[in-house]
Amino acid sequence: MAKSTSIKSKAAAAPKALVTKITAGGRIALEFIKPEAKTVFVAGSFNQWKPEATPLVPKGNGKWVGDLAVKPGRHEYLFVVDGQWMPDPKARESVVNPFGGKNSVLVVSE
């Protein structure tokens, strides 16, 4: 049991993500920090869960940024880091998904 707790602690502590800004036009600015990442995408209900539709761009020092258009409402999403789907560790809300994991939730007001 201690072994799985240790693995979860490492996975949760390594990456850092943040929705940095929600503009009036419904654009979302994302920031994800994981120095060893080679590719980072975001997939969710706002892009039909297609990670290739929303790549994040490396900005140095392990920082990845992205900008996407999101309609008002409640959206579930995950980051896809080097092919591994993971929730946003900084999300204010999450929900259980059908695969036994958790999706992060983003709420965009009108």
C-alpha cells in the first residue's frame, strides 16, 4: 500500500498546470510546467477530446503554454503529456471519468 501512495505523490507533485486567464472573448490561456516533457497537448469536451487539436508550445524552463477558444459552460479536460493523459493538478474541480481516473473541470461564464 505504501508503494502506490508513493507513486501517486510523485505523479501529483511533478507537473504544475494553471488556467492563467479567461478573457471576455472566451479564450483560455493555459500554462503547464513539466521540465522533462517533450510534448504537451490539452484535450477535452471543448475540442471533442482530440489532443492534436490543441498543442501547447514550449517557452523554456519546462513551461508550456496554450491558448484556446472555449464557449461558455462546464468543460471537462485532461492534459496529454508525452502520450500520457493526466488531470490538471491545479484544477479547482474534478470529476470521475468512465475510465477510473479523474477529469479536470473548467467553468467558463458568459
